[in-house]
Amino acid sequence: MADPTYSYPPASEPGPINDSRYKSIPIIEDSDGTFHNISDGSPMPTKDSGSPSDGSNTLTTPLGSGATFTGEWEQNNQPDVMVSLQTDTSGTLYFEFSVDGTNASVFPIEGFKITSGIHEFHTAIKGPRYFRVRFVNDAFTPTYMRLYTYFGQFRAPSTPLNAPLQIDSDGIATRPTDFQDEVKRGRRVGVTGWNKFGYRLDVPNNTTACIWPAIPLLPTFLTSASTFTVTYNSTTDGSGTTGATELVFIYIDDDGLPATSTHTLGSDGSDVTSFSGLGINRIAVTAAGSAGFNTNDITVTATTGATVQAVVPAENSITQQAIFFVGANHVAIAPWLTIEMAALDKDKALVLLGYTWNRTSGVRTEVFRGSIDRSLDLHRQIFDPIKFRLEANSVLYFIGTTSGHNSVLDMSCRFSLNEYQLT
């Protein structure tokens, strides 16, 4: 056999060797002085698939029934350990580590369950710690034992798709996540989850009204920014009262972007906010006296034009309006909608209409039409399989049209969506 040792011909000057008999490959030196080939991107050493144990953690002699084999402590600088085992009995395999060669830590605590006749291998990160293997035989006497220990750097294991996966097979540790939960917990940057809800009570017959508790039947959307005038009963709400004393506004600012600001109620029943905007998605009471809520209605109008923009109904502490403003540089994705009605007359009916209005184009578009007949049902729920997209600078809102006898009805609506920042 030819001598495998590589040698290089002398060169007149430093530079690459232009000789087809020689091949250059990138290598790195490991901490133990060995060299690894990294030309294929593999972290595996080029010599073997690891360094075998010195024999103190190898077992080829069958154990007796119920017997235990415990290897001896070995220490080296290899990062990982792999144990390969096959025997015709069942038992439990344990990895033991130690930082001092005396006190042992077991991995995993319950061990690896070994099935008779099935080859198994398991790996673990070892680092510079001491390692030894332990195998506890069940109440059978095997005819063969093939337990080998290797030290090195090993790939994550894989298995064919048609092979059964044992519950203690090696795997990569991951934490399952729920996207929507993470959105609501603020773990997804650039995405805001919204639950919108609203109601309107005592709607007369043959009336079309937005699902919100404001006196105007339909909302007026702003085309230019305005500050907001907050009107309240100063004897029950406001500074020094037992009712609401502070509000948080979640709104669309002068540039059409989502914003949040706090407003402290005064004492004269009418305040003007220090901020301005184009629409309000939510107002909530964030501080109150001993009552713990707003005792009477709080109405918010645009200072310019005096159009109603939001209402916090008495004792609700939050707005109740089936309206959502999408910010500039944002889109919203809505998957779900539910509507309900309550009426005494069985022949009462409600037609629900959903619209979008775009501030940029000024165009209103009907995007939903559904009905509820009191004689048949009181509830309608919709899940859109591909979800509904709302464009930037648009407003989604719902209105209801009543029909039937002259008695009134109550209507409520709830929907959810995610608002995504585009850039």
C-alpha cells in the first residue's frame, strides 16, 4: 500500500500549488489538537465519527438478570457524548455527568428505556465534564450486549418518516407557541390584536343605526384632524368625584398613525384634549374614585365641527362601538364576526350591514350583509376561512336596520382583528 502521507513539492515562491496531484481543503483545529474538515459545512470530525471510549464505558459481556453495569469516569475536551446500545433484553440506560469525578448528576432522570433487539443511540452535550454510562438490566438474561461510548461532536439525530418515534428519542428542545397569544402578550413586534365590541339599545322599528350607544344614528368620520372635547357630568365624574377621573384614548393621530394618550378629567364638565386625531378606536377609564367606574355617560366630540366621535356609556368604563380605524402604513386582517339581537316580538327582524370607508379615496363600500329573524334565531356568527383584509386609512363599521312590529330591539356586535404595521 502506498504511503498516505502528503508531501508538497518545493516552490520558488509562496503561493498556490498548481499540481493536480494535490487538493486543498479548509480545516480547523479542535481544542484537542485534531483537525476537522469543514469543506462541506459539516461539524463532524474527519477522523471517525468521534473518539471511542477507552473501554471503561464499553460493555460486550451480557449482564445477569437484574444486574447493573456502571462505567468509570472519563474526562476529555470533546463537546458531546454518544452511546450506542443493542441487546436482546430490556432495561434502562442512564448518562451520568460530574464536574469533579465524584458527585454524579443523572440524565435523563428517568433514563432511556431500552427495547429488546432494537438498536438505540443517544447523545448529550458533555463539555469538559466527567462522564460515565450506567445500564440497569431487567429481569432477563441477554445472549449479547453491544454497548459502546463515543466522544466527539455529533449532528442532531434524525429518523425516517415511516419509523416509530420513541417517547425518549433524542430531539431538539423547542417551546410550542400560539401566534395569537403572543400577539396579545406583546411578543410580536408590529402586530396589535383587537377585540372590538359594541351595542345599541332600544332601536325603534324601521330604523337604520350604527352599532354604538351614541345619540346620532350614524357616525361622522373626520377628514381632517381635530382635538377632542370631552363632556361629562361634573358632579359624578371628573376631578374630586367618586366616578371616572382619567381616560386613555387609543386613536388615529394627525398623520393617520395609531397613537395612545391619556386625558385627565377636569371639574367643570367639559375639557379639550391636548392631542388631536382623525378617529377613536377605544376610550377606557384608567382611574376613578370610590365608584370604580364612570357614573354617567362621557361623550367625546370633535372640537372642530362638534360631531360625536365616541361615547363611554354609564358604568361601562369603556367605549362600546362596532367601529375600527386602520392606521396609515397599516393593514388589518379580520377573521371573525358575531351579531346578536334581542326583541320581544317574534316577527322582529334585523338586517346587519358592514361597510368600509376609506379616508384617502372617500369611498364607502358595503362588505357584509346578513340578517337575523327573531322567529328563527337571535344570533349569527361568521368565521371567514381566508379572513378579511382592511386597507390602510380605512374604517370598518356596522349598522343595523330594523323591521317588524313597532316594538324596539337591542343589537350587539363583536369582531376581532390583527392590525399589522407595513414598514
